[in-house]
Amino acid sequence: MKKLIALMLAVVMVGCGNASSGVTGKVNVYTRDASSGTREAFEKIVEIEGKLTSSAIEVTSNGDMATKVGMDKNGIGYVSLSTDFQGSGIVPLQFEGVEATEENVLNGSYQMQRPFVFATRASQDFTSEAEEKLVAAFVDFLYESKEGRQIVKKAGGIVDVEGGTPWAELAKKHEIVNQDNSSITITTAGSTSVEKTVKAALEAFQPMAGNFQFTMNHTGSSDGWKRVLGSEKDGANKASIGFASRSFKTTEEPVDNALATGTYCVDAVVSVVNKEQTAFSSLTKQQLQEIFNGSKTQWEDVK
């Protein structure tokens, strides 16, 4: 009988995993800077816009977020789905019991998601005609081609690969790719969350388009529009293509002035904890609200 009672108690203890395991003590909340599209998407979905706890620790980029939470056993934050979770020492959490996967994002069951958008400079506002033509070719590769979409998908973006057009067909419109373009530089700016997918596409396109050069200067979604169509388009940080990990705002209109603009893939925003925090595998919208607005400041109080 004693053995049976002991076994029953053990089963009960296992079923109460959130209360009996993992990190306890103070919750350290990490958030992105105010220019971040990831932050905007997270706060809008969780409904904490203007309600973020004053004790939140601000980080500068998606990678910085992953690093900081990965170094803090009491930490919690949010990152792009394309993040290297294991390498950063963080664990992705389900949202409302749904795992952040490509399939769940596409079928709509995982609701914490946002678009990756781009806008170029306006026609005839590039450094040269050749740069404009090369940017148009790259955008077609990134946005429309089956090969470009496959590369974006491999780098963590969520996109309909089969809906793309073979690059061989699209390339017929872009004679610029057949010449030596090693003296031309494409500069990208904006969201840090898009860097992985954009870099992969640029590296793949480089030998296909005359070995052009590229520079990436990503500091946040708010800078994407500014540096191609807004107040900084002719400044020291001007860019050829601006990216945001959210929809462009009405204050960033008219993006229609761009040579090209669109959504090249979608991404999931994922709440993450340090790998030592084993008490939680999923958090609800209400739990995230309570953590990020400062209502719950101790891990053991998160129910």
C-alpha cells in the first residue's frame, strides 16, 4: 500500500510540472527598442501597447535579444522564428498552446505573426541607372522567383515557394544581370529581423548578377522607410532597399512612390525563455500580458 501511495504522489507531482520545476524568483523582462517592428508586432498582438513595465530591459536587435535572454536564467523576451534558439541558449514557447511552425503560421493557427516588407527608392532616385536596374532585378528574384523564395524559406522565412516563377523566365526582363556589376553596391537597411533572409538572398543572387557588392546597415524597422523614401534618403545612411518586420505605417506613406514594394514573406514572433526555465512550454496571451506589464514579477506567480 505504501508503494502504491508513493507512486500516486509521484504521478501527481509530474502533472504539476509548472509549479514544481524550473527557475523561480524575479522575472527579468527583455524588450526590443522602440524602432523595432518585432516589438510593435508583439505588443499589438499581446495588447500591451503603452503598458510595458518600466523595468523592462531594452535590447538593440533580434540577435541581442537572443543573447541576453540566453545569458539570464530568469529572462523572458521575444524573437523572430528564424532565430537560432539552441545556439543562443533559449527555448521557444507555444502561444495559446500552439507551436510556432511554418505550417501553423500558414494555416493561421499560430497567431503571433507579422509580415516582412520592403520598399525601394523611387525610380530615378538611385545613385545610377545601373543600380536601379540591378535593384529591380534583385527584388524580382527575392519577391517573385521560385529560387529566391526557396532561399528565403531555407533561411527561416515563411513563403509560398511553389507560387513563384522560375528565375530563368524573370531574368529575361533584366539584361543588367548579364554584365559585370562588380562596381555596383546594393545597400539594405531597416529591420534586424530580416537580415538572415535578406543576406541569404543577396549572397545567392550575387554570382547570378555580375558579382555586385552589397552592404547591410540594419538598425530597426523604422529606419527602413526613412533611408529610401523618407527624411534620411539622401543622408549618410541612405539605402537602396528598406525593410520592415511589420506593415508600413500610414506615416510612412506613400510607399507607392517606391520603384517596388511588397511583402516577401511572413514570420512568427516567438516568446522565449532561458534554457534553464523548464517550468513552461506554453504561455497564454493573458500570461504574457501579466509578465510584460509588470503585474507578475515572480516566476512562481505565473499561473
